[in-house]
Amino acid sequence: MSVIDEFRDINALEIAAGKSNCLFYTTGNQVQMLSPNTKTKVLHNFSLHQPTTLLITEDNIVVGVIEDKGKKSKIKLQAKLVVLDISGKSKVTYENDRNGIPLFIYHFPRSITSTENGGLCFIDCLSIDDYLGRIVMFSENRFIQWTYEGNPSINTNENPFSAVEVLATKSENVIVSDKFTNTLHIISKHGDILSMMDLCHVGIEKPGVMAIDKSGYLWVAVHGRWLYRLELSGM
């Protein structure tokens, strides 16, 4: 392994790769882009809002943001999904679905993925340090299709659902890493649990962020120190 490039003072909190070898990232209140010619550009400044996660789709940048409501508000943080075009121009903001149902009840967007049919699936949790929350599937038609808050066979008061990353597969199933139960939850596109995989059986504990590569392998990071590649069939 060798270092090809080094960029200092970027302060990236979340990164995502786009077309043409561009790298998108969040820093402070902004979404920025690092181009192949190593120039940085501010695509969007959210001002009082703070980006917590982002997703690059074929045509858009989807950003989960939070707004600090202050001490006087019962809801300290207000979350929303903001869709930008690739140039950074705001296209639409989602706080509720078409029925007026709030997308976020825990008020912290942790991870976003997109399905082949244009839906968005994301983690709605309490905070960056508290994983208690749920998975929400938001359809292209702006309806909440389903939510998932863990499986009672393993998720209890002592071992609550602790979702770190959510990924959509080519078959539109969803994979969720459940950190403190050492489990991967495999959920169908209809919100039904298909299977749960105890990663302790393969020597993996406290799974964190994940990615699926072009060959279909699942990469799982643990503690920021180890990276595992897994082969999952039929996903």
C-alpha cells in the first residue's frame, strides 16, 4: 500500500465518492467537493443546519441534516433530508411524508442508502453517541413504506437495537449492522426480516460502517481498526 495524495485541513466528517473521481464530503455546515484536479469547492452551505450523513446517487446528493432548536424547545434537534443536485443547488427538503407523518422521531440521521426503484432508506437515531433508533424506508412517491426497530428475539432493554449502517442490495433487500448485538439484520424490500447473522460465529464483534463493492462483497469495519470482507449469497 502506498499514499498517492495527501490533503490537509479538510476536516471531513462524512465522505462519498461520485462520478468522474470526485469526492464529496461534509465539514462543519457545508457539503464540499474535491475534484480530480485536487481543487475544493463549497457546493452547499446549510448555515444553521449541520449535515450528519450524505449519499451520492446517479443524479443527486442526499444529505441528512439537523437543526439545533435551542434550550427552550422541547425538541432540541430537528432532522430532515435535503436533496441537492450535483452542483449543490437545493431541490427538495423532506421532513414528513405525503400523509404528514414525520420521517424522524429520534431526530438524528445516521446513514442513508438508496434502492434500485428510487426509494431512500435511512437510520433515525437519538444522537451520534446514542444508537437507539429505527430504520425508515421512504418511497420515491414520498410515503413511509415501513419502519424497523429491531427483532425482539435479540433486541431487548439490555441489548437495544443499535444500527450503525444501512445498505441496500441489488435485490432491494436492506442490510443493517447492529453494533452491540454483533448482528447483521437482513430486511426485505417490504420490511420483513429475512434473516439475522451472528457475526461472532466468524470472529467479528461490534460491526460498524459497511460498504458493498462492485463484486458484491460486503465490507464491515470494526472499531476503526479492522476491516472484513464477507461473501453473502442471495442478497
